[in-house]
Amino acid sequence: MTNFDLSSLPYYDPRKHRKVALVTGGNSGIGWYTVLHLYMHGFAVYVAGRNANRVSRALKDIKKEAKNRLKALEPKNRNPVGELLYLSLDLAQLKSVEKAAKKFRSLESSLDVLINNAGVMALPYSVTEDGFEIQLQTNYVAHFLLTMQLLPNIKRCRGRIISVSSIGHNLELSYFSLSQSFNYKPNILFTWMRYAMAKTACIQFAKMLAIKHSDVLCMSVHPGLVMKTNLFSYWTRLPIVGIFFWFYFQLVGYFFGVSNEQGSVATLRAALSTELEREWDNGKYLTTGGREAKPSYVANNLDNAASTWLWTIHELRDRGYDF
């Protein structure tokens, strides 16, 4: 597999152009490298997360890494970096999402790139204070709300919206209503059904946005099997069986996995590549290394996507959020 060449992505001199990106969950994993490359391509990057200390440490590390990489280049190839900024956001609380969107709008008039990157995976069944299953809200519903509230800023500069999904969406073998809880035992099985529903919804969201707002480039991506991530921490910390899960994830990562930086390639191509155009690429799905791929039949079906869209709109309206 050959990754898309990140060096082919355009650079924007921050002294001449102000390009703005917002990345949820950009303080770790593939999000960390997504932020690094956007920063080195001249963007002012808002890193949205709930823990200010963790994000602050990540931003310091990203600046240090960027400095080291620039030092390794010939002086003529060293470009000024952009900015790194923190935005408080807790996806498990819709009020926090609304507050974050309002804060961003007060700071910036436009948003060139929104990357809905943050997520959780395969957690025990629980319901947020907003009444949604935790994986569904964190991976999908909260990002839906954030996107819709920032859409005027994105449309102002004809920006891009990237939704990070997963190959795990294929586990949804037939369309499930998002009101289906799958609150059954054993969790080790049904948690993956809940995860698949959420990640399928991310792909469907990108497709519907592409149809309803064709002046914005909307894409979804599967980053690859990135095993060195805290998404697996719940499983590896389980008493007794945790060591078996750790060994399994290490094995899968060794044979099939990609690094966090390799995992960011698909997102970065969708976010920055000038080869992608709204007329031809809107609603498409990229996979590991930035290659174009076709999602599952369920995720690709427009009737299913429309049902997911309407369900989400109604659920958010019932909670006081109208669009």
C-alpha cells in the first residue's frame, strides 16, 4: 500500500493568508498528527478537547516536533508555521458543544476545515445526560450538532468538513434505527454493534451534507487499523482478560496496523488536497493512505442516510436545538 504523498499538499503562508482549521480530539492519536501537519502547512488550528491540561501539553509537544522537523530541512524549504489554539469541548455534553461553537464564532468569521476526529470505541452501555448512548453521541450526534452550528462559518469560505469513521462500520450488516439501543449482554459483542451504528452514521452524515450543502466539500474517512491509541484502553485494563486483549491488539497491529501518522494521511488528503473537487468528490469515502474506497451497502444507501439525518434532526429539535 502506498500512502498519499503529504508533501504534495498546499502550504499557506500565515503572513499572507489566514487559514483556519478545527480538529476535535486533536491532542492524541491520529488527531495529534493531523494537527501537526495542518500547523506546518500554515493553518491556525483550534484543538477542541475537554481536558485543558492534556491539550496544552499536546500543543507544546506538537510545536516541538514541528521545530525539529523544520530543522531537518534545508533553510530554503523551511516555511513559517501557523498557530495552535485550544477550544474547550466535551462531546458527551451537548451544552458544551453549543458553547464551543458559540465561542469559536466569536473568535473567527470563517472556518476552512472542520475535522470531526474525536471518538470512543466499544465502551460498556451508558447514556449521556442528553439521553443518547455514549458512543452514538460522542462519535456522531455531538459532531452533527457542532457541524451544523459552524456551517455558516464553513460556507463563508467554501470550506471542507471531514468525518472520521472506521472500517468497523461494516459490522452494521443491515440498517438499524438509531433509536435501537443494543443494550444486551454480553457487552463484548453488542458494544461493537453500537460502535458500528455510530460510525455508519458518520459516513451517512457526510453524504447528506454533500447533497444539502454542495458548496462545501464533505468527506468521510477510515484512517486505518491504528492500534497504538487509547481507544483500546478500556479493554486492555480489564481484570485478568485485559492482558489477552493487549496481546491480541499488538498482534493485529503488527500484521495489519498503521502508525498514528500514517492514520492521519486519509484525513489530511480529504482536508487539503487540491485534487479533490466539490463537483466530483463530494460525499466520497477515503480509506487507509488516502485511497478512495466504497463504504458498506448500508452506509452508502441514500435512503438509509436520509433516515439517519431525519432521526438526528428530530432528536436534536426535541432537545431544543433547531437548524
